[in-house]
Amino acid sequence: MPLIRYEISDVVRIVEEPCPCGRPFHVIEAVEGRAEDVLFFSRCNGNSEPVAVHPNVFHQALELVPSSGWQVVQDEAGLTVRMTGLRMRPFVGT
Ligand SMILES: [Zn+2]
């Protein structure tokens, strides 16, 4: 499907091989997020270069939690993780 006027700040994964149809355009394998979704944190060591954390980091960690949704909010106070629809599993063990 050709994408026209597509949001250009999306972070996408491009397929390396040419499209089998012969058209010369890049083929997108997956949309991985928006550039605006990347969070930046200051370093503890005084280096002024911020650390960029891609949303995939939060996806990998938070999608392990049985919930219906989550949101990560960064503000002056720090980082807040909001979760909804948490499904608690019964404790089994000793
Ligand atoms: Zn094609």
C-alpha cells in the first residue's frame, strides 16, 4: 500500500530487499513508534548529552504485566507509569 503524506516523524523498520513488485520505493516492515515518543533523561555523570530511551524499552517491560493498558508520563517531577485493568494472578508458592 503506498503511503502518501505519511507522518514523517514515525520510526519505521525498512525492509532491506527491493519490493517484489519492482517499484523502486522503500518498503516498511513495521512502524515502531513516533520520534516524539522518545524520552530524554539527563545523565548522572555531568555529561550534558541526554540519554534517549526509545518507547520499545517500555513496551518490552510493561507488556509483561497483565493489564489492559499503560501510559508513561515524563514531567518535571520524574517518570510516572500509569496502568489500568491490572489482572492479579493468585499467589501460588511457598
Ligand atoms: Zn511493491
